[in-house]
Amino acid sequence: MAGINADMVILTGNSHKEFAKLIAERLGVRLGACSIYHSSNRETVAEIGDSVRGRDVYIVQTGAKDVNNVVMESLILAYACKTSSAKNIVGVFPYMPYSKQSKMRKRGCIAAKLMAKLFCKSGFTHIITMDLHQKEVQGFFDIPVDNLRASPFLLQYIQESIPDYRNAVIVAKDPGLTKKATSYAERLRLGIAVIHGEQKVSDSDQIDGRSSPPPHNNLSTSPSASSSSLESRIIDVRLDIIPSLAEKNKPPMTVVGDVMGRIAIIVDDLIDDVAAFVAAAEVLKDRGAYKIYVLATHGLLSQDAPRLIEESPINEVVVTNTVPHEVQKLQCAKIKTVDISILISEAIRRIHNNESMSYLFRNYFWVMQKKPNCSKLKNLKQSNKLILLSITIDSTEYSIFEHHHITLFSDQFANVMDEFRVNNYM
């Protein structure tokens, strides 16, 4: 790949070595020598086999398997690179560990902010991640964070691998996912449905998880207690004027929108509780949906996930390879994987060459290739892929197609494309 030189080192821990190999292969570099293991006292030890002095180091890890070991591996490996005089240390976390814990719950803490501080202190100078569970996690870091999107790849899967997807409806598993579902529906020109009501109270139903104001029955109302001090009397009066919070009663799960005789496509950023998706699929099936697909960026599939999916009315579960799930995939034929290593590779290439990252966040992506011959053009028209325009750069003629897939392109080509006003197809 053009633009990659010997100043780059790609290292990985034990969380997702196959994904790191894919990235290194696409970038045309070898995976750096690195060994991370547990000593006899169960402490994590990192040994780097290649010199990183004055070089840009990219540490590829993901929040899977034993997430606490992943965090310690990443911190120790980054600090080892820092003390070895690495020029830049970029953490590549396709799935960010502890990104779900970005809100206060009861008397806990915001663990995502703690992780951000640890990563910054250990030596990371930049973070690349994908589809954070909550976007505000980016603000927890004191270093740049690029939060990439996997939606173009999932949109492409819908168009190319789901027969008769025009008869589909995009489904939000709960009202909090309506914005994401609407984004998919608008790009695919489809309708939307929302599942309302849950089997359990969601995190969004709590302000900070605490019982505030405290119930009146927890306060002593005896004459001696009420007259013990002026402070206690003031507290009693103040609590009397505070309206009490009515208890929420969640309605049973129901579908807002028409799914009768339609293909239901449930979209989410991650799958960690398969039972919730199974429950949603059963409701959709009862409402008349004849096929049900589940699409998500991160597949945090548990050991019993293959069995639950196999026994459910779900036809396919489509996830990217941000998290390893090869074992679960072998146990359940319904689980499909979309490779997004090309997007991570392009992000690394652009950061390494100090190029703009904005093209990776567009609502459309361009495929650059030479003008096809007549037979190729005929095949493209048959598959409803429209040629948008042709352009000549350095005596080479290119055709731009409507195509929901990202390939590597030059900045020169992208800058020329900025001069054209083209409809967003995604």
C-alpha cells in the first residue's frame, strides 16, 4: 500500500490477533514482534521484540474475552512503548473496553472516564475506535479520538445479501435506538418501527440510578426526633414540598409501526444480551414479520448465544469482526460476519501520513476504478448500480458508481470530487 514506510510498527496483545494480522496485511507491513503473558504470580508482562524508538506504534486491541486482562495488556504495552521512546502511540480499539459504563448508576462510578484517564496516562497519544456505545465517551479523553462508523458496511450487506430488502422495515429495539434506526431507514428509503416496553427497566429510565429524593418512610417522624434540632425540622419541611416521584410501570412489549408481511431488520451498536433480541424477534413474529434480521457493529456473544439464536425466530445475526466470535459462528449458521478491517487500515494510513480523516465520516463513499468495458457496464446496470459521473485524472479515466462500499483512494481524487455536487446515496 502506498504511503506506508518503515516508521510504522503494529503491535497486538492477545485479544484479537487475527484482526491485527488482517490490518497489517492490508497495510503491507508485518506484525511487530510482541509477547504478552502472565508470570508465575499472575502479573501481566509485555516484551517487545522490535525497536520502537522514534517510530509510530499502533496497538491493536479490543474489549473482548477477559476484558480486564485486555485493559492491563493495553496499558502495560503502551507504557512499554512510551519508555522505549516511541514517537507516537496510537491505540486501535475496534470495541472500546468499558464504553457501556458512561453514565452514573446507583452508587457506582463512570468507569469509561476512568479508562480514558488510564489510557492517557499510560502513553497513548491517539485513539481509533468504532461505534462507541455513547458518543460522549470521546470527551472523556485528553487525546484525539476517532470514532469510526460501520454503518456503510452493514448497509451494503442489507442491499447485497438480504433478498427483497425493499420490502423491509428498520426496527428499533427500544425507543433509545430510534435515531439509529431512522438513519438506516433514510439511507435505504425504508419505513421504521419501534418496539416499546421492555422486560426490565433500562438504564435510560434512571437519572443517576439513585433514589432521589429519598422516600419519606426512611425518615424518623417521632416527636423527639422532629424536635431534636432546627436542622431536622427544616429537612422535614423541605421534603414535604418536594413532589414525590411516581413509580414507573413499563407496558408489555409492543410494536409501533407496521411489520405485517414485511422483513424486520433490527439495528443496534452491539449485541451483548441475546435474550433481549430474541424477545424482540418473538414480538415481531407475532405481529406478522416473516423474516427477522439483527444487525450490529459489535457481537459480544456469550457461550449460550448460539443456542438462543438457533432456537429463536431470528433468521440471521450480522455483526462485524471488531470482536472475535469464531467459536460461536461455528456453533450457529445464522451468525454472519462483515469484515471492517479495510476501514481501520485506511484510518491508520491516513493518521500515519497526516492526511485528513473527514472522508471516512462522509455519508457516501466513492469507489475508484477504471472505466469499465461494455459488458461490465451492462452488468452494473442490471444490478441497479448507477454511474454518477466520469472524470479524468492524470490522463486516466475513472467512473464513479453508486456503491455502498469503501475502498482506498488518493487525496488528489477525493479533492477533485469535492468540486462536484452529488446526491448522498447513503
